[in-house]
Amino acid sequence: MGLSGLSRFYPVVPDVAGVNAMLTAGASLVQLRLKGAEPGTLRAETKRALTLCRAARAQLVVNDHWQVAIDLAADFVHLGQEDLVAADLAALRRRGISIGISTHDEPELETALATGPAYVALGPIWPTTLKVMPWAPQGVARLAQWKRRIGALPLVAIGGITLDRVAECLLGGADVVAVVNDVVNAPDPAARARAWLDATRSYS
């Protein structure tokens, strides 16, 4: 399974409440990034998010926790480069679970492509306050370079993306824009998500 046919808007949220807000707005693609949760909570929250997304016929992407994804029969995970090293890729493939992979430089892109990913993410495109990044901002020009390299494989842009930067990303080579802070920290996340959906639909 890839990202084909799904929204160009890809919100990344920290909890089930965030997933529900995105679905309420009409999002068809959501990543659940649960950090620091106890194993029981992690499993329960992921299960709830999967149930909500399946009822809405939306795609949930489980961030990092590939074993939980296998246990709960999820069909999509997102892995960073360190997670990629630790993950049982053969087990994921046997279960038919698609994998999205983060990249930040050429060697990481080569590593990602060797796994046969469902999509490749590039970031941060602009500076971001989400977490301390060891990489300089990639810039829109790098999106075009990555897209030439990967061809028809979906390219996800992430990092510092705001509504006024959507056009630059999608016209610059990205197929999908992933958004964290601009949605999660909005006073009304569902309303903000609707604005993103409106902004990205014209590029479908």
C-alpha cells in the first residue's frame, strides 16, 4: 500500500485526540507519533487510533513502533533511520505492512530506497522547533533533487511547513506535505486541518 489516492495533507499528531480531530476535519491520512508512552498505553492508544481510522476509511501511519503495528495488524508504519536499523523489515513485509522512511542526506536516501519504501520523507525543509535537528534545513531545491532521484515514489516534505509554503513544496517536487506544529498547536486543530485540506486540494 502506498500513498496513492490519499490526501496531499499529512498531519502528524501526538495522541488519539489529535487523530480524532484530523478525521473530524476530513483528513484521509494521519500519522500517530506517540512518544514516551508506557507499553500498555502505547498499545491501547494505537488500537483506538486504528479503530477510528478504519471507521472513517482513513489511513493511519504508526510512527516508530513497528512491533505494535505488527501485533495490531496495522498496515502502515513510518521509520526514522535509527528505527530502520532496529526494525524487523522481513516481518513487516510478511504482514504486508507498508513503510515510510525519513531521509536527510544522500546516504540515508540510498538506505531508504534499498528497503522498497512506500514513500520517502525529506526534512526539515525549513527550520523547525519540533525537536533539535542535527541537519541544516534542506530547502525547496532539495525536494526537486530528491524527486528526480525517486521518480514515481511519493515524496513527503516535512519540517517548518506552514500554509503559505504549501505551493512551494508541492510545486517544488513534493507529493505530500507533512505538518506537525501548525496543526497540533492551533487553538482549533480540526479547523486548522480543514484549512490545510483546502490549501492542498487544488494540487490534487
